[in-house]
Amino acid sequence: MHITLRQLAVFVEVLKSGSTTQASATLALSQSAVSAALSELEHQLDVKLFDRVGKRLVVNEYARLLYPKALALLERAGEIEQLFVRDGGALKIAASSTIGNYLLPKAIARYRLDFPRIPLELHVGNSRDVIQAVAEFKADMGFIEGPCHMPEVLTQAWKDDELVIFAAPDHPIVTQPATLETLSKAPWILRETGSGTREVLEHALLSKLPQFNLVMELGNSEAIKHAVRYGLGISCLSRKVIEEPLQDGRLVQIPLAEPGLVRPLYLIHHRQKHVSKALERFLSYC
């Protein structure tokens, strides 16, 4: 058997793009060269990696089995190429909104000062987006705000984060005791479904309220801060997100009678993903 890295690279790109035409454009090869490399790989393995439905290539169980191993092998080959190149290889990081916008920038800035030549991509979405990116090998590592239930994704506790319920200084709820009854009657503005903050809050507090008055869903923490500041409702976000407006009085914290809302933040990566030296080095800055 003589499987080549080019054959594996062609296979990976065809699977990702869904066609030999797109793969040929990405790899800067002719379509006939891509088709030939894919056919030779299938011949070497003695299996069909794609089901041919008309002109479409449909991923089958053999391709799904090969994909993570081929990807890991190509990444290790890339590391070999980088062994004698100062600063190492590129990184793709995905992070949920709170982490990507408020926790990681300082670590990334320190890392970039020490390793300015290493390409680093940061993609920010909600926790569901990050989990999907890691599961599909579109990100080397993910940072999320809630639990991950995918068996193929490994989860590791990273650090704790405090959630704070807050309102505008002149909101009526500020003058009342923060009981489950008053919180249930208040108008709430929350992140969208799929957000780690939303999932934790629903489990830890909202499920305990006799009723729940959701008046607005917003996909951005900054938008929520402004909506609350102008009196449209109350909300709950990480203390890191609202630290400055709390300090200067534009927002006020609503203290709870019960213990505060503290949630763990997590690191995730695919269980078949090879954690490179460059990635380990970046994590040390986090």
C-alpha cells in the first residue's frame, strides 16, 4: 500500500467542499488530477469513500471513518514542515461571545507580542456554534460557557465566571427585594437560545420562577447592555461584560438572596484532534 499525503489532502478537501470542482480550485490542481488522486486512494484502500449520486459525491461511512485520521496525519505532516521554521504553525480558535470578546483578547495580545509571526484566527459565536466548529474540525480548540453533550468532543474545565443580574438605575425593580416573585414579574432581555449564558441561567434561576416574562431576545451582549440601560428590562450577563457600566453607575446589580450565579467555563477539542505544540503553547497564555 502506498498512500500519499497528496491523496489524503485531496480526500479531505473533497469531503469539506463536497465536490472535485471546488477541491481542485482550493488545491490549485486540475479537476482530473483531483479525481485521479481520489480514485487511486480508493483503489489503495479497496473501498469507495463517496457514494456517487448523479454528479454529486455523498459522504459514506468509510469517509467518515477516515476523515479525522487523515486530518490528524496531515496536521502532523504540517508540524514536521514547521519544525525548522521559527515560531511554528497556525492556530484556529473558536470562542463563545463572552469569552471571545471579553476574556481572550488580553491573552491573545500577550501571545502575539511573543509570537508575532504565527497566524491566529479567532471565530466568535454562541456556544452551540463553537461546539459545531470543533466537532467538524473547523477549529483546533473551543472555549464555551456551558456544558457540551457531544460524545466526540472532550471537555475540560477552564475557569469560573460570575453571572450578574442587572438593571438600569431608575428601573422599579431596583427599589424592591430581589425575590423569585419580583424577578418573575420583571421584563427580561436575554441572549438567544444556544447561548451558554442563556442555558446556565435557565437551569440555575429561570426554571425556579413561578412565571417568566421574556420581552426580547438579542444575539449580542452589547445590545443587551444598551437595552437594559434604556429601561427596556432586566438581564443577566457575565460580570466581565458589564464591569465598566457597573462601576460608573450606568447599570446596577440586583443582589440575590440566594448564593450568586457562578458557572464553569470550558475548553473543548475533538477527541481525535491532535493537540499540537503550538496549540499547547497558546493555551499556556490562557
